Amino acid sequence: MRFLYRIVEGEVKMPDDQKYFTYGVRAYRQQHQTWICTAEVRDISPNRRFVQRLVQLYNRLQLDPDHLYDVVQDAVIDENSSF
């Protein structure tokens, strides 16, 4: 079974009406000749480069989408602990 990960862009509106973009990850599972969305984690970070690195890693490792939420959560903790 093959998996494909893509970056997802979202927009967040703050209470003071300011808007900013956040990025997430969407996972697809190949079923015959079709790609089916099986998991998604939105609003991971406003840092597109960070989320793009996650997408590249998950594609290379062929991460099972069943583990996406936990792996993203660990990545965000690791990223924030480097400050």
C-alpha cells in the first residue's frame, strides 16, 4: 500500500479580525488507481517550511496515516523545545 502526503493551507481569523495562514498535512492512501484522503491535521504551524519538511519526511518514510496525529504532535513538541 502506498501513501502520499500533501501540505494544506488554512486561514485563521483572530478575535481582533487579523488573519494569518497556517499549514497542515493531509494524508492519502492509494486504493487501486485512486488516492483517498484518510487523515488530516490542520493548523500545525504558521511556518510553511517546517510543515513542508514534515510532508517530505512522511512521504519518504511512507508513514502509515493511522499514526499521523501522534507523529505531528511529537514533531511540534520537538520544534518548540528548540527555542
